Amino acid sequence: MASTSDLEKPRKRTVGRVTRRARGAYRRFARAIARRMPKGLFPRSLLIIITPMVLLQSIIAFVFMERHWDLVTRRLSEAVTRDIAAIITVLEEYPQDEAYQKITGLAANDLSLSVSILPDGPLPPPAPQPFFSLLDRTLSREIRTKISRPFWIDTVGRSSLIEIRIKLEKLVLRVVARRSMAYASNTHIFIVWMVAASLVLVTLAILFLRNQIRPIQRLSDAAESFGKGRPIAEFQPSGAREVRMASEAFIEMRRRIERQIEQRTTMLAGVSHDLRTILTRFQLQLALFGNEPEVDELKRDVEEMRAMLEGYLDFARGDSDEETVRVDMPGMLAELVADAERGGTKASWRFSGATRVPLKPNAFKRCLANLVGNACNYADTVEISGSHRGGWLTIEVDDDGPGIAEEERENVFKPFHRLDDARNQDVGGTGLGLAIARDIARGHGGDIALEESPLGGLRAVVHVPG
């Protein structure tokens, strides 16, 4: 005999599966909603304000309309039905003149109803029922309750009038009344006032939010410009207290970074001067020894030390001391190709899109020169292609060299990292070329990636905003 725990296990597993499916469906629904939601702060803030306002006014409008239309229309329809019932009572209980002039005059003068007496006969076929008509439903219910006679009603034939026919014993009573006598027709005024008030509130919300979000946008632009090494034009804290505090913190952070960069630049200038002095002294002393083979080797070592020193200083200095200007990219690529061809490498270039790009010219040229020089060291053919579209500058440097294994393409950007086993060991260098290139690209707000080239070697892709 199975125990209670054994019977509960399948039930728990079923509940668990249902719960997991429900959670998965909720996550998919939440992701779908998130993908369609606006991403900016201003539209999201507007959505936060407008959505509750619209929901609240919709609920109020629905409740008011339902109560107002139902109550007022029921009261008006009830009054019209009572007038008709009174006319029927007079017709049936009291003698009338042959043309029924007294009863029609009484209805017209005192009840504002147009009454006519038709000969006995069948009522017209039922009129087409509207899809939604509170008047038709309410008035029919009142006539059915208070008069209890066969009737025919038309509430849609003429927009401003309603027609009612009631079959009596020997005649048919025809009544024509204004629609406003049985229907609350002034409800649109409430809708107009509600929509007008909503528009005013939304306009005020837009103006208020725009003034509150503009300082945040200025802070974002200033931070982006500073991150890209571009000058920040007269940025001042403004807006709400929290935004001002964030802006002041950003200004203080910028000052500390600039002060640190200035101190580092000053220190590097002193170190560079001292080390160059020592290397120059070495060269002068070696010049006094003549042209012995050992002296030539020492001279080569000194030159290599000088090249290594320049590479270290370039890497440590960065590009913080250079201003951003609009650079002619085709001219820069043509110069790089000319330098490569002078070194004996077959090179070509092409460029598409806007030619003027805001960059730090010397730093960005050094970035591309390191990539082109690296390609020339290991390849016979180099192709440079560039494009400037959608606010982004893309430069691709392709070569037909041995390439780099995919698992090593990120390691080569590390300072002093060399792939001597994969590349030609006779080629010198400090292992800082690609590190300097990536540092410059990231200083412009972009990056460098290595891919497989269509030429069979390596492709270096520089992607920076422009």
C-alpha cells in the first residue's frame, strides 16, 4: 500500500513544473515589455507620470459615465414613459373629440411631446438595434415595465428625435420626442473638460521634466567628452540638489585627474631628460673608442635602449596633452601608405563617408602607424580601409602575414607581451606597439579588435566615435 508521501511526490513535481513554466512565461513577457519600453530618462519619466494619470482619469471617466449616463438616462426615460402613460390613461378613460385635438395639444403644450393617433393595425417590424445604446435599452425597459403594451421604438432613425409607437385596443399611439428629453446628452462636456485638463497637466509635466533632465544630460555629455579627451565648454552645476552634488563631484574628479596627469607628465619629462642625457654620454664615450666590432655592438645596444626608452615614455605619456581637432582622414591614410611603401611594403588605402573627423591627430596617427608598422614587419601586402558613418569612424588594417592565433589575440595588447614563437624573431620591438594603439583608441572612446583578414593574415579594426 502506497504511503501518503509517495502519493504527494507526483503532485509536488507537477506543481513545480507548472510554477517553473509560469515563471518562464513571466520572464519572457517582462523581457518583451522591456525591449519595447523607451530607453531614455526623459521618455521614461514622462511614462511614469502620464501612465497613472491616464489610468486614473480612465477609471474616473468610466465610473462617472456609467453612473451618470445610467442614472440620468433612467430618470429622463422614466419621466417620458410616465407622460406617455398619462396620455394613454386619458385616451382610454376620458371621451375625446373626433380628431383628438385636445390630447395632442395638451401633449405638445404641456409635455413637449408630438402625439398623433394612428388607425389600428400591426406595428412596424423591429428597427435595427444599435451595437451599444443606453437609451434604447433603458427606454424599452421603462415602457415594458410601466405601460405593459406592445410597442415599437426607434432611437437611431433620426439623431435628434426618438419615435415610440404603442398599440392600444382600437388605435396606435405615435409619440415623437426630443432625444434630450430621455437621454443625458451633455456628457461630452465632462469629456472635453477632462481631456483639456489632461493636456494642460501633460504640458506642465513635459516642461518641468525637461528642465529637470537637461542638467543630467549636460552632466552626461560632459562626462562623455572628458572620457574621450575632448574639451568641456563651460560646464556648471545646475538642476536639483542631487544633480548639483553629482556635477560638483564630477568637476572635482576631473580636477584631480588633470592634476595627476600634469604631475605624471612633469615627472616623465624629467625622467626622459635625465635618461637621454645618460644615453648621449654613452654615445659620446663610445665614439672615442673608434670602430671596433665590440664598439659597434655597444652602439647598437645604446640605440635599442633609446628606442625602448621612447616606447616606454610614449606608453606612459598617453595623449592627454593634445587637443581634439577635425582631421582629414584620407590625407592621414595616404601618409601612412606612403610611409609603408618607403619601407618596401606593398600598401593601398580607401575611404568612404565624411572625411573630416574630430580626433587627436598626432595620437590617432601614432595608433594607426603602430598597427600599419606591425603589419609591415610581418607581411608583404597591407591594405587600409576606412569608413565614417552613423557617428563612428572605422579603420581596418589587413595584411597577408602569418596572423595570430585566436586565443592569443587579446594577450598581444598587454604591455611587453610578444609572440616570438609565432612571429619572426629577427624583428625587434618592445612589445608596446599594440598596447599604445589600444590605449589611444580607448582614449578616444573606442577600441581595437583583431580578426582574421581576407588576405590570409591579420585584420586590426579600429572603431572610435566621430
